[in-house]
Amino acid sequence: MFTTAYIIEPVIKYSPGIQAFWQSELATGRIGTSILSLLLGFVSAIGINMFCNREIYVQKAAESRGDRLALMLARSSELQMQVEITLKSGKSYIGYVVHSPFSIHGRSDVEIFLTASGYRKPGTQKLVLTTHYSSFLDDSSIKNLSAEHFRIAIHMSEVISVRLFDPKLYSQIIKYAERGIRNLENSESSSHDNRPV
């Protein structure tokens, strides 16, 4: 209140109309200063928040809570990279984050623009892609199809993992892994052949 009174005193002192109103209507029991303090506090908070980057502070809060899933989704938006989201059911969705849990206060879901979907094989957890949505968008024979048909919202309580996804890198890793498995199988079979009986 002292700060408010200090700020508004010169305005009241040098404005006869405001000074008369202040003394006649609001000065009783210093209620005017209290009301003005509330208003000034409210308006200044809004003004300060206009210049602050909300996303940064929400991310810092998520870091302090240890919410790594939400942080990974936010990071994919920053980098404009696709993510793979794996659900408790084993279903996997790949796409670009449209809205992350940071986008809107109090949200507990994520919305992505799908590029592919599939599932994780039970036991091995190998990713099997079953649908590539970009081929549908390129197909002119499908009427009334738009990108909006490929948006999906997923509740964060269903998500078990999130990772950045680069299709080219994924293809290279799969080729490398398959080559490595074949090499391992070949070396095991040749070592069995060379063992003394």
C-alpha cells in the first residue's frame, strides 16, 4: 500500500478534480488507497505477464516435477521433429506435436498430427509400422480428406514412452540392426562348426 500511495500521491496532489474526488469519496479510512492498491496490483501483474514467456516457466516447473514425457514433447515442438508415442496398450503413434501438455494450462493430453502408426510387438517391443498416413494425403481419389483427419489427442495417463523420431535415422538403425543380427548368427553357426566333437 505504501508503494501505491507513493505512486498516486503526485497525481492526486496536482490534479484538483481528482484530489477533490479522492478526499470526498475515497479517503475515509484509507479505503481508497486499499482499493487502488488492489487495482494497481492486478493491472501490473497482467502487464508483467505479457512480457514473460509462459512456456519457459511451465517447462521449468515440469523439470522440477520430473515430468520427462512432457519435456520430450515440448522439445520435439521446439525442434520441429516427429515423436513416437507408445501407449500402455502397445499401440504406437508417430507424428508432429500440435499441442503439448504445456500449450494450455491444466491440460493432461497431447495432440499430434499423425504420419504413421503401428504397435510394439509383445516380448521384443520391436516397432511395427502398419499405417503411413502421408500416402492417404497424396491420394487424390479420396474425397473430402484433409490434414485435420490425421490429428489425434492422447491422454497423458495412457503414454508409457515418448521419443524423438527421425524416419531416415530409424531406417538406417533397422538396416544396421538386421545386418548385425545376421553377422551374429553367422558367427555363432561358424563357431559351432569349428568346435571339436
